[in-house]
Amino acid sequence: MRRTTHDRVLKLPYRGAPQTVGVIGQAALAAQGDYSVRELSEIICAGLPSKDYVGEYQAFYYFMLGPHVRYMRDPRTVELVRDPTLIARKILAGEVVSLDCDDMDAFLAAMVLSVGGQVQSVTVAFRHMFHEGNRQFSHVFCEARDPVTGLYVVLDPVAGRNTKQMLRRAVAATKWPIA
């Protein structure tokens, strides 16, 4: 059952990481060319020198830690993935948005794509849980590729300053290229 509401919030019965990261990737790819996403990206990066790609990614990350965004879990049995263009428009209008990890992943991926970057989603599990033989992941975040070194930069505002500890606690991770 797949429904889209008037404000472009995709509501899905949870079917696991492949479905969720597929939706995240589609949302980010569709949003990368939206002017509101690009406009917000330009505002966030306005003070940076040209071609400071990692600086742009870090600016997006720190913006997500600021007063415009707060973390809020999805409803108990529903997976919501918000359209990154809607998020950008609300922030540009001065609203505070409440997002969970998959919303933040899609939004960060859309902003990185909007400035020409390469991104992937990363799902992590903190326990060895399986359902019908499939590993159950409980968190997702964005990684952006530095075009100079080829290394990926972790962008996880949910873990925030505890990202290193979060990565150490993970018992499994899967990377899902977006573009």
C-alpha cells in the first residue's frame, strides 16, 4: 500500500531497509534539481571558498544541527519519508522541521547532489536481529564523497557529535549508492 499525501510525505508500511533506502534515493534524486533545495544549499554555503567540497558537506551537516531542524521519530508502525523539496521550502519560509533519520538522509543527499556531489545512504544495525532471514537495520545516514580524495564523509545529524561512538556500536552496516 503506497500513498502520497498533499504535502508529499510518503507513507509506507515498513518493509525493511531496501524499500526505505530506495525511497530515500528516489526522493533525493528528484529533489536535486528543485530550486528551493539549490537555493538553501547556496545560502548555507555562502561564506565558503569556491571548490571547498568537504566544507560544503560539513556546512550542510552543521546546518542540520541548528535551530531549523529537530529530531522526531516516525509513527510507531509507519515509515514516513518526507520530500526534500518540502523540507527546503519550509526551512526557507522560517519554519522548524521535525525529521527522523531517513528524512535527514534524504534531505542531506538532495543538498549534496544539488551542488554536484556524490552520495550514498548507509544503514546500520546495533543488534543481531533478523526477520525472515533479513538483517534488521535501525538507523540510516548519509555519506558524501570527497572528489579530491575519494573518501566518504559521514553526515549524521542524528548521532551528531556522538557519531564515532555510534559507528563503533554498529554490528553491521550496508552502503547504498544513490548517485
